[in-house]
Amino acid sequence: MAAKYKSLENKKPEQVNEPVAAYQSATSDTNLYVPTEYEREIIMRSEKDYEEGRLYTQEEVNKQVKQWLD
């Protein structure tokens, strides 16, 4: 069964054109932002709205903004 598969040991890898992400671990000198109680409340409310489908499309938002500015 092994004869069905070609060995890739001597084959050069093909170039991959994907973005590279760099991650840093938090160290003691890193300032992490801690949201206030109000900000946490707003975030939780927003997540609940999203889960329950209370959303606006970008098109709907643009239409509302245009109405406000006219």
C-alpha cells in the first residue's frame, strides 16, 4: 500500500503567500487595558443583541446616517 504514495522528502516546499502574524506574550512591562464596569456592561449588552439578532446591516446604518444629516 505504501507504493501508492510518493515520497516528499526531496521535494522543495512551494512558496506560500499568506500574511504572517506575530504574537507577543504579556510581560510585566506590558500595559493591558482593563475596561471599566460601564464598558463591560455595554460589551455584554452588545453580545446579547448580536446573539438575539438585533443587528443593522451597513446599508441600513448608512441610510440612517444620511437621514440624520439631511
